[in-house]
Amino acid sequence: MLTIRKEIPEDALAIRYVNEQAFGSADEADLIEKLRLRQGFILSLVASQDEQIVGHILFSPITIESEYSVLSAVALGPMAVLPAYQRRGIGSQLVHAGLAELRQANHEIVVLLGHPNYYPRFGFSPAKSYGIRCEYDVPDELFMVLELRKGALAGRGGTVKYQPEFQDAE
């Protein structure tokens, strides 16, 4: 049976392993560790099966800045599932659980850089259609946004600024 819960300190090595295996490098795992050390995330969930962590998702604070305002929002990512457990719906369960917790905590906007055929099933759509841009040069179809509260982005375009921890990791 699959269980989704908040990360605890003892999960750090398993989370690192899941991300290294899922992405084939240490980049995402290193980013997560930097964020953890600086308390730079909002929510970190793990998926476990038979007491083994098989998936992980992280949500971090960002801002959407325009000439006239700064809007707080949340970035989804990374999200990872061990290769042997992929295509079983674990990633979807992590996304649904994370978005539900963010809604409950009254967050209104989530952005991500992800696969354009995967994330629309959760309500994500191209950020460009809302006048939202990424501070990095990324393809428009990969940069998406979700309003957790309908109308949260009405008239609020701008550029997504990731926290310094993201920039330090690159």
C-alpha cells in the first residue's frame, strides 16, 4: 500500500537517492539539500511503499514580479519517482496530495517547469497565457502555472523570480 506523508529528517538520504535515480544525476538532489539546509521550501512530501521511499515532491516559495507589484507564489519541483515504480500513478498521487495541502494552506498560485503532456491533467496551463514569464530562458510550453484560487492571476502578469537557493544550485 502506498502512503504519502510529509518529509521527516530521517528521509533525507532516501529522498536524495530517489531524485538521483529518477533524474540520472545529482543536480536535483543537490538543490533539495541546499533548500533543506536553508529551510527554503514550503512543503516536501514522500511516497512510501512497504516502508521504502519510492517518490518525492517539493514545493518552494517564489515571487512573480512586475513593474507594479510582487506576488508570492509556489514552485513545484522537483518531483521524482524511482524508475522501477514509475507509470503506477505515484507521481500523480504526489501532485494531487501536494496541491491539496497548498490549497488548505491558502496558497493561490503554483508554477512549474515540466512536461507539457503530463502536468495539464492537474490543471496546469502555459504561464505565457497569463502574462507570466520565467526569469530563465525556457521553452514556453514547459513553463506552466495553476491557479489554486480561481482568478488569483487576474491582471497580474510578471516574471517569476526563484529564490537565491535555486540560482546557487545551477
